[in-house]
Amino acid sequence: MAISRMVGASIKRREDPQLVTGTGRYVDDIPQTAVVHMHVVRSTEAHARILAIDTARAKEADGVVAVWSGKELKSEFGAPLPVTDCFVPDKKHPGHYPIAFDKVRYVGEPVAIVLASSRAAAEDAGERIEIRYESLPPVLDIEKALDKDAALLYDELGSNLSYDVKFAGGDIEAAFKEAEVTIKQRLIQQRLIPIAVEGRGVVAEYKTFSNKLTVWSSTQIPHFVKVWLAVILGIPESNVRVVAPDVGGGFGSKIRVYPEEVLTALAARRLGRPVKWIEDRNENLKATHHGRDQIWDVEIAAKRDGTVLGIRPTQWLNLGAYCSQFGTFQVLGVLVAQGAYRMKAFDGRAVGVFTNMTPTDAYRGAGRPEATYLIERVMDLVARETGVDPVEVRRKNFVRAEDQPFTTLLGLTYDSGDYTITLDKALEMVDYAALRREQAEKRKQGKYIGIGLSTYIEICGLGPAAAMQAAIGVSAWGMSVVNVHFTGKATVIIGSSPHGQGHETTYAQVASDVLGIPVQDIDVQHGDTAIGPMGMDTYGSRSTALDGNAVHISAMKVQEKARKIAAHLLEAADEDVVYENGKAFVKGTPSKAVTIQEIAVAAFQTARIPKGMEGGLEATTFFDPTNFVWPFGAHIAVVEVDAETGATKIVRYVAVDDCGTRINPMVVDGQLHGGIAQGIGQALFEEAVYDETGQLRTGSLVDYLVPTASDLPSFELSATITPSPVNPLGTKGIGEAGTIASSVAVINAIVDALAPFGVKDVAMPATPQKVWQLMHRNGGTKR
Ligand code: MCN
């Protein structure tokens, strides 16, 4: 009997028809009667003491229902916003409350809320609130923030330092002693703003007599939001329901419990009426958390033949004004900076510093783009210094296939991977040798093409519960419920909370593959804490490795039960019955079969199932794998730099990625397309800029440059498949790989193009102005 495999099939995403026809249901579409609109009045000062807030005129404005300052709400917060351990449990982080009480620490921090009959009325009334501030010097530079005489964000800490931690392995002194070549380099990860198509938004409804709170939020983490709303507002968790309806992207920016979620819920409780808050784009740019904003200093010890002996990276992180919930997660950058390479010693350090800027937290890749940027720049710096080709430097230092499962100097163990296979394939696709010849030819004509490599690995699939508990302070598992109904159709409930990734399609494929129920007969539900057990939500490209596999396991449990019921119906011994392609039959006699639809009917009729068996066809799984998953790949960017203008054009972009078994190759490619575009955005265009008073100068999408399709080439994608040994489907994550790999491929290509000008590094974003200046800093002289 032919088995129709759904895992591996490029079927179209079932989510898309409604989304592209405008019939999706986002938070702003949630119908509510008698809703009150909330406007958040935000600090216009980067650093100031609040002397007085006069709300009298605002309260008199048309349509206003209530106006509250931070001080008036203070008594209702049972706890500050959550901050997870994330590798640095003993960091300093004075409590961050949803609204400022006495002091403001960044432009955009909430200081008061206005509730009114319409959004316009709430905003107009907000303008009538008079706030008197005593301005304090803004702290805006990570290094200056640590000066002895720097102004302090938190007087009680005595400095602006939150943490200074080391992660080391091997003998770094010995590595430097052995070195024939040493290199020092500073690398900049500029501040980025994650731009989801849909900003954030919250609707909260509170039932006064039953003390029940329902919150609809544009979030990646409904399950976590539920727990924390219960804790902060002192409501029993069983009385809180959080729903993430259609969510228009997040990229990490919706991974935390936000002030506005608490404030909307609080206002709904105070008023006994539904309250709605919808973020506008300007708020989104300054009040939704930012990403990256780090300085990396690295010292490299290498040999003349290109062997890397050891590295000593220091990551300086600009935390912004508060420790954000998963902000310290970015320290992962140091933990995985060894990349795809063997070396003798690693001496890493991460330093977290408070400044008067929007808090930083996870942004697509969180730590891994930084790690990849570092180690892949290291490989190119070594290549440049030793004269060994960048491809050869990588080959020489790669973890070899026979070293797998390889344990890094910091004790992390990779699951599988031969890093030469993706590299070989990518080199073949670009025809590397021919490209180098073309580059030499063109240079003679005054044309500058550059070839940039990125042979990344990443850690994702967060993760094994115990390892996550130890490292992050939060356990994490994959969760699923698979339920085959009386009619033979199925419902799959998942613990992940997709916001663009396509889980409704891919998880239906996983269940269909096991049960043989057509994909269209399987409904995948998510994002509602009332429909299933505690899920661990979506971030860290974890969902497929965790929840996707949980779906597989639940479906297998259901299949096994179905097989037993079938044996009973067929009056055959259990062990003689096999299940394939939606049917159970006696081994060797496929004609003596019952379909899953027939089995489902029987499962709900106790007289037709084996004695002692419980009715129904349902299974629940909490899947806890033995390790994280480690996708890898080779990306190659080919750029041409215009010598007249400094503008960079990406001529070709080739990517070979290995994310193990692919559930849906088309969805995987879609993830890569978006991810690569975001990485190129960082390399060439995007940067959040503040002025010297702490005002965000890139406060609109006119100033903050997000790439559009016309800025990008057509990506040439290919794949190798190395199944992960740590989950039954063999899947690894892919949601962030494109972003992790691409920025450095582009920058390596630009630096390569500018080699004749003696340029060894270009800071991101490599704007035409910056590139032109580098080309002309010696009067345009070539070396
Ligand atoms: N997939 C697959 N085969 C694999 C791996 C993944 O078919 N071997 C499919 C999955 O089933 C899923 C998608 O690819 O449909 C992504 O899966 P996965 O890599 O497990 O990542 P998550 O679903 O956990 O998504 C999180 C990841 C992150 S961390 C960010 S940030 C991100 C991203 O996904 N933000 C996104 N992709 C995004 N895509 C959109 N449209 N919007 C965002 O905000």
C-alpha cells in the first residue's frame, strides 16, 4: 500500500487566504460593546524626576471616563514585570513596574493613562495632562555609562552596571602564547527596532462578580502572559484567560509581558468595562522593545596557516532603562560564539549596562546573530591577516563530522552536522573559483565585487526542560493534544503560539502523516489558554522541535489506540494488526481493514472497544527532548560596491541550510526569505538613532529604513538534510536561521570588495556614506 507522506510536502499555507483577503481577526477586530479606549501618556524626557502630574483638565475633557497617573495605580501591582534569569541569575535589576511612579528613564515610558469613549478623545485628553519634570542628565553611551561620574539611573545601585559575567573554557593564556598571529577588533551591533506589520494591542474584559479576566493580546506568549497577569494583579490564575488571536508578526518583540497588557487589564478591572489599547506606529518604534545594541571587542590568537587557537570576546550590552524579561537572553551570544569551529580556548565576557533608552530584548535570533557575526568576522579577519582563503580558514577550523556530537569549550553539545556539506554545496552554486576570477578581472576595471561567507550554526528548539530551567530559569516543553472526533475529523491543540510561522499548516501535516486523516480534516488550534494545558509558546525557533514533535507523539499514541480498537473490531490479535495511511488491517490482508473514520465511531461506543479501555481517541503529550537542536548552513553573499557612491548592491545571495527533516519545504523557504531580508536590513539599512537628549530620531518608518523587495535580490536557496537525533521527527528550527546567517555574509562581502582600499571592517549598517568614506579615507588610494 502506498503511503502518502505529508511530512516533506510543500503544500500551501492554510492561514494565508484569510490573511491576504483582510478577513483575519487581529486584536483590533475583537468585537466589544461599551468598550473604553485607553491612551498611554508617555514620558517625553529620557531621564527625569516626576515632580507633579496634573490631570484635572484632562478629566474634564469630552468623553473621558478616567485618568490615572502611576502613583494612583501603584497599590494595585502585586509584583513588578517579570525578569527571567537567562544565564545571569544574580544580575541587578531594580523592579520594573508597568508605569513610572517617581522617575522616568526613557522617552516613551508610561506615566499616565487616559480612558475615554473613543481613541481620539483619549489622545486629546492626554494632551491636557500637565507633567512637571526635573530633568536629569541622560545616559546614552554604554562606555560612558560606566564612568565614575556618570549620572545614575538607579541611585540605589551605585553604578549603571547590571552584570559583568565570564564564560570561559581552555587555557586562553597558552593559546595567545602559542599564537603566531594576534588580531584585535571592535564590532558593532547597532540598535535595531523589530518591525512587525501589526503593532501591539490589547483588549481586556473583567467580570466583576466572578473575578474573571479575559485578555486578547497581540503576543507571542499567551501562556506566560496569563501567569504573570495573575501574579501582578493578584487574580487566581484559573480566572485568567489570555487569547492571542491572529498576530501579525513579532520577531521577538512580543515575547514579553508588556506594561500595556497589565494597564489595560487593570483599567478594565477598575472600570468594570472592557478596555482596548491599540499601539500606533510611533509608539511601536519607541515603546516596543528594541534589539541588539551591543559592542563586541574580540582578541584572536591564530597560527600563520589559518588555525584559530582561541578567542577572547567581550560583549557590551546596552540594556536600555530596565532589564527586560528576556533581555539577558542575548548573553547567549557569548555562549555560542565558538560557532562551527574547534579551538583550544575561549574566554568570553558579557557586561550589561543601563542607559536612558528603550529597553532591549530578543529580536529575531537574540544572541545568535551576534555570535555568528563575531565568529564569522573572526574567520575573515584571520583569512585577511594570514592570506589564507576564507573558505580554507573555515575548512581548517570546522568541527569535523566525526567529532559529533561535539562539546564546545563552554560545555554545550551539538546534536549533529557535517559543516562541509552545506559549504561545498553553496560554493558549487555560486561557482566560487569563477567568482574569484571575475573579482580579479573587475578590480582591474575599477569595479569592486566582494564575496562574503557565513558558515553558521545555531542553537534552537528551546529546549530540554532541565537545561532551560538551569539556564533561563523557565522550564520548557512541547505540548500537544490530538483528538480524533466521532466523525473522523481531528483537532490538534498546540502549546506554541504562531504569529506568522504557519503552524496551522505544518502541524496538520505532522498529524496527517501519522494518522492518515486528510490535512483538510485536521484543525490546529492555538493561542488560547482556555483550550488546552499550559503551553510554552513561540520563540527561539523552538516550536517545531518541541510542539511539532509533541504533535507527532500524540498522534502516535492515538494511532496505537486506534490500532488496538481495530484489532478488536477485526477480531484479530493486537500484534497482527498494522496501521498505515489511515487504515488498520490484518498483516498480509490489506482488504480486511477498518478506516480511521470507522475506528473513530467505534471509539465513542464503549460496547465496541476492548474491555477496560477508556473511550475516545485523544492523547496529550508534554515532550521534553534530550538536547537542543543545532541547525547549520552556508550563506554566500556576492555584492558590488559602487566606487562613485559607496552604494552596495547584492548581486547574488546563495543559502544552503540544514534544518533536519523539513515538514514543509515551502514554509521553510518562506522563513528563510523573511529571515535573510531582516539580516540584510541590519547589514545595510536599519539603525535606531537617538539624539544627545535621548529623543529617538528614527521615530517613523521614513527614518527607520526597513528593506523592501526592490532592495533585495532573488535568493537562491538549497538544503541538505541531517535529521536531529534528539526528536522523533528529526527536525531542527529554521525561523531565525536566515537572520542569524545573513548580516555577516553581507558585511564580509563588503569588506572583501573593499580589500583593495585596505579596509578591514565596516560597521553596520553599511550605508553608502559610510562605505564611501572608508574608500576615500586615504584619498581613495588602493593598497
Ligand atoms: N518548519 C518546517 N521544518 C523544519 C523546521 C520548521 O517545516 N525542519 C516550519 C515549522 O513547522 C513552522 C516554521 O517552519 O511552520 C517555523 O518553525 P520553527 O523554526 O520551529 O520556528 P517557530 O515556529 O518556533 O517560530 C519562531 C521563529 C522566531 S524565534 C522568530 S523571531 C520569527 C520566526 O520564527 N518570527 C517570525 N519566523 C517568523 N515568521 C513570521 N512570519 N513572523 C514572525 O514574527
